[in-house]
Amino acid sequence: MSITVSTLLEHWTLDSWSVVTGLCSVVLRWGQQGWRIHKDECVFAFLNGTTIAPFVVLAISAFSPGMLALAMTTKGAMAMAGCVGLFFVLSETLAPKGLRRKPAEPV
């Protein structure tokens, strides 16, 4: 059985792609941490990664009725992306200025 990119694009659901992008984000974070595991960072990387595919679908849905239909039928992935996005915006909005991270200084 041969697995090709076109096969994956045709048969994997948005939920599948959300999990794959979440796992890829964990691997990238793991590499950025010097191949040491920091569980909190991996959890955040997974949650942020799972939102990439739904956010791409939402952005494309402005131009494609097919993607809009996909976004409306995949409630789980959209709910996950919406919650993570909501928590991010709320944390940026409601955090006292003294507790916000300072931007990194240019090197």
C-alpha cells in the first residue's frame, strides 16, 4: 500500500491534520529545547499546534465555499482553535502590563 501526499489530502480529516500539526509543533519545540523534555512547553506547543490547521481553513474559507463548509462541519477542531485563540487574546488583554513579557532585545 502506497501512501502519497494526495492520498493524505483526500482522506485525512481536519481533526487528523490538527493532531499532526500539534505533534509536529511538539517535535519542533523539543528540538528548540536542546532535545530535553519540558512537559509544560510540550503541552503548550501541542495546543498551539493543533490550532494551525483550523486557522488555515478559516482564513481560506473567506475565498472558498468548500473550506467554509469544512469549517462548519468540523466542530471539534474549530472549538479547540477558538478556545486556544480566546485564551491567548484574553491573556494579552487582561494581563497587567507589569506581568507581560518584555520583548526580546535585538542581538
